[in-house]
Amino acid sequence: MILDMQDISKAFGSVQALKGVSLHVGQGEVHGILGENGAGKTTLMNILAGTFPPDSGHIFLNGEEVSNMTPMKAMNLKIRFIHQELNLCNDLKVYENMFLGEELTKKKFIVDKKTQIQRAQAVLDSMKAPIDANANVDGLETAQKQLVEIARALLFQSELIIMDEPTTALNNQEIENLFSIMRELKGQGVSFIYISHKMPELFAICDKYTVLRDGEFIETGRFRDIDVHRATELLIGKVHIDRNIKEGQPSFVEDSVVMAVKGLRGQAFHDVTFDLYKNEILFITGLQGSGTNELAMALFGASPLTAGEIMLHGQALHGRTIKQFMRNGVGMVPRNRKERGILPDLSIRDNTSLAYFTVKHKKLFISDKEESERFERNKLKMDIRSGSQSNPITSLSGGNQQKVIIGKWLEIDADVYIMDNPTQGIDVGTKFAIYELIDDMAKSGKSIIVFSNEYPEIHQIADRCLIMYKGRISGILNRTELSEVKVMEYSTGSIQGEST
Ligand SMILES: Nc1ncnc2c1ncn2[C@@H]1O[C@H](COP(=O)(O)OP(=O)(O)OP(=O)(O)O)[C@@H](O)[C@H]1O
Ligand SMILES: [Mg+2]
């Protein structure tokens, strides 16, 4: 399919999300769209997929203009959209989700369950995704849900597949599997639009790029003609200076333990023992299945322990509720925003205040003025791009929702922060600002545990990095000992035993 979008504009109230944007995608091409949070990427795709109409502009498919695009029309034109935020019905089974609205029938009226299950399973198998087509969706991990979203798009023969940050919950192997399917389909002439904030992915899979900035078209070209540095400059619109926030030695004091974790055992981890010091930024990393996800929850009192202790300032915390963890000065930025982070029915402002209400709010009534000031303060600090603060949080772009969530937790002024993949969906420029923010928090006396699988991020600000393998700590590296190769070796179990 050859796609031409010309001069597309779209406003949401006072926010001009797109200003005369054009996009050209050729047949069998993977086209990357680059842009900061709120640049208009998802909005442009929503217009292409008929979610809502543009205010002005034209869409041509294979040279013919398509007007009044609707989701149904887009589907019939063999356009598929994998959404940035998961879009599955938790009450349905995997295969039912995949065929939703396009059920196969036999004898006209009867749903052909058997064929649906077979076809759904065949696609999942081709993706090497270990998911049962007949399983219930609500029991799946987020990564598996993301794979089901992708499988749904691959179910029917399509000509253009839009992927809006498809890999945020996936591990490297799953991403590689996805890329090999994309390459195969590309060979058959399928075109892709690929949106991601992860530069290595864009450079690995995309042929061409289009850059959007503040709703405007900036440039289009071939990835082979630019490097990561140039791509970053194009999207942030200014010279980007790569620098390390933290240099040299770790900056915490070894004798001031804030949190002590001893012999912790839970659902997918055991014998986890470590100290967290005042002013420390401790990273915890590990491959999918290494127990890091479960450990993150346990450190916040959000999943049960079968053995061990979590001590905060010398006081045992385990067996307590999340609320008690919060009252004792622990804050958490959870992973997977849509499922764990936001309350979609509430406004941007209320979402910002939620954690504060739980532990800090002492008055009988809620003051609109205070809430409003709280949001404005965060908007400035976190550079949140939003329309009115009374709009629902879902009106924000993905990355801006993430900034609200981080801001919300900073409001409780905890001593210890557990941040699980805090830069998910955050653009490259802003990521840097978030690293600086975390570094400043540590300097001001807080202790932070960051769960992350991105080495560049670990390298930027970690004082120490703890690596998990098969549910145990396989190594702890000091800042001065850190290297990507070493982290990889401990993560894959090729080096065993702890180092300090
Ligand atoms: N339904 C809506 N109501 C109000 N404003 C909206 C709505 N959808 C998008 N916007 C605004 O339009 C702008 C562009 O948002 P969009 O979601 O397209 O950004 P994006 O480039 O996808 O960003 P991200 O990388 O963070 O996902 C943002 O300022 C956003 O707040
Ligand atoms: Mg988006």
C-alpha cells in the first residue's frame, strides 16, 4: 500500500495537536515516526485509522483519496492499528479478543469457535509467543497482552500495520521475534508505521523516518543517512549534548542504611538480601522471568512474602499494607501505566493528587485551589504538556501521563522511592530530565530503587546495580565496576555468585 497524508490539522479545544502534517509511506516500507511526548504522533495515527476525523487535510491510499475514514473503513482497507495503550477486553478469551468484531461464522450465524481458536493459535505460534489462544486475557501478564495486541493485527491479511510503541512491555527476545515477522511481511509488500522512543529499535527496523515537533512536520528521510545523535536533535529541535549525569564514584554513604532487605522470598524470588543507603540510586535489573517484576511489587508491600524482612529505618515493614508502606515513607512509580498507574475516569488534576490524598491529606475537605496549585507545580517541574487540568487523564499523550504519575508520587515526599521502569514511553530528551530529577532527589537525601532493563539508563545514574538471575541476586556491581557486558553476564547466569 502507498499512503499519502497531506496537510493534516487537528485541534482538541485550545490544543493544536497537528498543524498541516504530511506523511508518505511506500509499499513494503517500515516508516518510523519520531517526536517528543505530545508531538502529535498518536493523533496522526488515530486520524489515519478513522478514530476521529481531521479538521482539515487529505488521505490518499494508492493514489485515491479516502474521505470520512472510520475504523470499519480502515479495517476494510486492510489497515491495522496496534494501539499505544492496551485495548483488550479482560473478560474475554485471547482468541475472542483477536476476532472481536470480525468473528468467523459458519452457516452464516454461528460463530466458528474452533477455526477461530486454530487461527489465533497459529498466529501466536508464528510469533513464538507462549500463549494459549483459549486462555482468559485477565490472567495474562502485560507483556503477553501486548503480544496478543500484535497478534490481532497479524490475524488478517493487512497492507498497512500501524504500531504505536508496541514493545514497551516486551523483552529483547520478544522484540527480536517481532522484528523477524515484520521483515517477513515487509518482503510480502506489507507497509508499517512504527512509533517508538527507543532509538535502537527505530534504527534496527525502520527504513525511513518522519519527524514531528509540536504538531508540525519537520523532516523526512532515510535512517541510513542519519545517526542517533542527529535523530535526537531533529526531534527535540536543539543541539543535544550527550553527557553523563553521574561521573566517577558512587555518592552514597555506606554507614547510613535506610532500607534493609533480608532473606526475602516471594512468588518468583528467594534469598534477596541487600541494603539501600541514604542518597543512593540503586538499580535492579534482570531478564524477563528473573523475578524483578515480583520483587518490585514486594518492596512496596503489594505482593505477599513467604520469608524474610523489609526494614525501614530499623523498623520491620513486611506483612503490612501498601498504605502502611506509604505512611512509613515509601513511594512507588509502578510499571505499565495504563493498568497500574492511572485512573482513567479521573481528571488530570485528580490523578496528580491521588497519592497525596492517601497519606498526606489531613483536612476534611479537598480544596480545588490546592489541587490546582499542585498540578501547576508539577506541570512546570515535569514539563507536562496538557490542555485544561480538568480534562480526563486519557486526553494526555502517553509520555505526559507518565510524567503525571511520577509527579503524583513526588508529592508524598517519601524517603524511599521504588520506580519500576519510570521512563516508559518518555521521549529521549525528557528521559534525560527524569534522570536529572532522580539524581537531584538522591542528592537531597532520598534513596531510590530503580527497576530498569535499559543499560544506558543504568549507566547514567546508578550508584550500584543489582542483577537478578532465576529469582536470586547473581551480582551487585558498584558504579565503578559497571559495564554492559558484565550486567549481561550476570543476567544470563554466565557469571555466578555475588560481587560487591
Ligand atoms: N482526546 C484528546 N483531548 C484533548 N487533547 C488531546 C487528546 N488527544 C491528544 N491530545 C493532545 O494532543 C497533543 C498530541 O498528543 P499525541 O497523543 O498525539 O502525542 P504523541 O506524539 O503520541 O506523544 P507520546 O509520545 O507521549 O505518546 C497532546 O498535547 C495531547 O495532550
Ligand atoms: Mg502517543
